[in-house]
Amino acid sequence: MRTSLLILSLVLFAVQAYANSSKSISELPPPCVTGSPTVTNGSRCGSGSVALAITSVPSGFVVRWYDSSGTTVLYTSDGSLTWNTPTISSTTTYKVAWYRVSDGCTSTLSTITATVNAPLSVNAGPDQTDAGTCGLTTVNLSASPSTGTWTSTGTGYSFGNTSSATTTFNGTAGSTYTLTWHATAGVDCNGTDDVVITFNRNPTPAPNAGADQAICGGATTASLSGNTPTLGTGRWSLAVDSSPGGSISPLNNASSTLTGTSEVFTERFGLLPRVLACSVMKR
């Protein structure tokens, strides 16, 4: 009988202890705050301070910004959602959390990143203004870095693709353009560089140095009669295989005088464009 009573007492004690335990667990307070800050990463070009932000903070909390380990508080902002980092020269991560001053309640830490992009070195390519563009109205472009946009001064032009660093450029013969490559990297770094393009025109009409002349009777001068260009200017020169000692004056006049010895001279009249880039020679 005593044994039965003892067993019954033990069972009743166990049931009561379980009930008390269940009550205690059900009455535990919930975590001090749920969730963690939603972050907005920041970036800049070159060294300096980066603006970082979170989207919200619960009522009664402030925002604590920590170093990358989350152990050292760098700044506490009372209600502000933004923070400017110290000056940094490379990409750096930080931690951020909500914090309640009254009881020390701290949310889970969120990681936020401050990105530092390297400054750009922009090159729009070499100028194209010499004889290489004679008679052309299209040239190839080559810029760096590869991400950017082309613009140009002037009128009567077009790009194959304004967003391609290695596109073509079409213009009007005889026109000069200044093209700009607007390069970008990320959302912070950008830079520009210019390239000058001149579409030189070939001189017209074709040069004509006049008829060959045989000077008799010991004369040492001859009158030259080249044609006058409608586009460009003309200039006389002696051919490399002519006899030495001759001279032409004036050199830039189609109707000039050749002075030399009583030998055979070979004259050559060349037409030069007004832009002094294209030339055509005629003997």
C-alpha cells in the first residue's frame, strides 16, 4: 500500500513539474527585435568617403555602424539612415545593426559594402588629319576603355555605333570634326578624351604641267604653264632626275619661269590641297 502511494505521489509530482515547465516556456518573451537592416551599398571613384544607407529603422531604435568584423562600433546615428565612411582607398565592407539604447537590444548584423572604383585613363585614339584621310569620308575609331559613348562636333556625320569603342565614323569631305569618347566605369567613374578627324579632299583637277619644251639658241630660261587647281594650290619642283643648277620662280604660280643652263631640264608641277595634306604630282 505504501509503495502504491509513493508511486502515485511521484507521478503527480512529475505531471505538476511538466505543467510548470510548459507554462514557463510559453511565457518567455519573444526576441527583442526580428529581422535586420536592409542595406544600400555605396561606391565612389578614387579614394575618399563613401555614403552608405539602410532603408528603415524600427521605432525606438538607433542605427549602429560597425567595422568589417562587427565588433567595433564606428558610428551611432539617432534616426538617420545614412552614414559616410572614413576616407578609404579600396573596397571595404562594414556591418550595420539596429540598437535599442534602453535595454541594449541589438538586431542581427547586416553586411554593407563601400566600393572604390579606380579612376579612368581615357584614350580616344590618335588624330587623323594627315594624308591618310585623303579622298576618304569614313575612318575607323579605336578608344579605351571599351565602355562609353561617342559624340562629335559639326554636322553631316554619323557613327556606326555610338556605344562601341571600335566603331566607324562617317563625315563630309573637306570637313574637320572633334570627336569625344565619354568613358564610364561602374556608376561613379567617368572621363573623356578627344580625337580630331579631318576628311581631306584630293586636289582637282588633275595636275597638268604643260607641253614639253625644247629651248634653242643658248637660252637659259623657259616659261612654264601649268594648270591652276580649283581645289588646292599648286607648287613647282624640279624632278629628281633633272640636270643640276636649275631654279623655278615663283614656285607657287602656275605661270612661272625656269632658269638653268643650256641643257635639258625636266620640270614637274605638283598640286597641293588647301589643307596641305594631299598632293598629286605631274611631270
